[in-house]
Amino acid sequence: MRNRIVLAIAAIAAIAAVSAPAAFANHTWGGYHWARTANPFTVKLGNNLTSSEWQSHLSQTSGDWSQSTVLETSIVAGQARSKNCRPTAGRDEICNGSYGNNGWLGLASIWLQSGSSHIVQGTVKLNDYYLGPGASYAYNNAYEREHVMCQEVGHTFGLDHQDTSGASFGTCMDYYHSTNSTSTTPNAGDYNELLCIYDPADASRTLTSGSGSTAHSCTGTGHLDSSTTIGASLGQGAAAAQVPWRANPSESVYVEHLANGQTQVTYITWASPLGF
């Protein structure tokens, strides 16, 4: 059975494969975005990873997402106390560990500035119980690990899933359990969505990519902000995020208003319909 543990503070997204509708017309995650005064901006990815393979996947993921014209990433030394994965203001922390037989492969967590949809910090947790050496998970392979890494980091930029049917849409932002390289990197729809979220030049414009069942479109809402949350110092870091005790595989979104004024949004998807 899943561990019952209390969520401290965060907005969490995980990776899985469950029955759901086909592709979404866009895949912004709740309008959440990093505040910044100019593009492109750079999100630092703190390397708290304990294996050379996970570090290799982070390097590929960083390079892939940096192909966007509005954002770049840079890998820096981690400050998250490894498996605990405490957040650091103004950046992401990337961690791996054996988090247990709890149904999730990866969690991407974001914290939102009080009274806004601005991301102020993020974490990614990769579950070695399923994806580590010797794990018996059916898709414990390098393609799946890259798929999970790429998707969880993508969530921390404000991206949702392109598709949740379990089919491959040629993007790491789908729910395909990877046995090959087709869903291990962002695709044109992901880069377009980042433009729709962040680029003022594309405000109100509709951007399209692909065709047929994998077509993607989004309408720009991008704007610049009067201040930035990139690299900003926001005081004492919050506790590391955990799955809420009440989470179950029939639900995926939880919203809580915290005493410090921040809004906690929990977005969970499970590794199977039963959550195991």
C-alpha cells in the first residue's frame, strides 16, 4: 500500500500512464510561469543526483529544453540535501532516491508566489524504487528514465502533459511508457507552448505544429513582468514536497491555500490505474 505522508508545500506533477482523453489543444499548467523582465531567461538546475546515469539524463534534458528561444537552463551544484530535495529559491533542485513502492516514478514540484501564478522555486524527485539499478519495474530502462527526467523538468517551467492516453506523441510530455527514443525529448508543440506562455510577441497569436491526432496548437498569453523570481532570494526555503496522504489514483489535482499566503497545487498522476 502507498505510504500515507503529509504534503508540506508545493505544486506537484508526476509521471504515469492512465486512461484519459487524447491530446489537449494546449498544455500550459494552470498558467503558472516564472516571473522575469526579459527573454530569454535561465533556470538553474541544481544537480543532487547520485549516479552518473541520472546526471547524463539531466545533461540531455538541459540541452533539449535550452533549445527553446525563450528559456535556457544551466546545471549547477545542488543544494537540496540529496534525497530530501529541499527547494532553493529562484531555481530548481533535481534529486533521485528510493522513495518507495508508492505508485509514482517522478514528482515535479513548484511553489507559487503569494497572490500570483508566478513560480518561485521547483524540485524534481526521481524514484529509484522503480527506475534504479535492479528495480523490477517493467519499463526500467534508459529511455524511460530520460522520459521521466525530461517531463518532470518540463513541468517546472509551467508545462502540463500534451496527452494522457498512453500513446506516443513524440514528446516527453506525453504518457507513453518509453521502450524507444520517440518520447524522450520535447517536440515542436512543447517549444510552441513555451512561446505561448512566455513570449509577448506571440500574445493572442495561435501557434500550431504537427498534424492529425498529434497536432498541437496554443494561443499566446505571454507577457513580461515588472520583477523576476529567477534567482530571487525569497527567505527561508520551504520543506521538501511529498505526496499528500489523501492522494488516490482516481484524483489528480489538489489545491490548498497555505498560512504563508502561497497557493499549493498538487498534480499527481500514477504509474498505473491502481496507483501501484
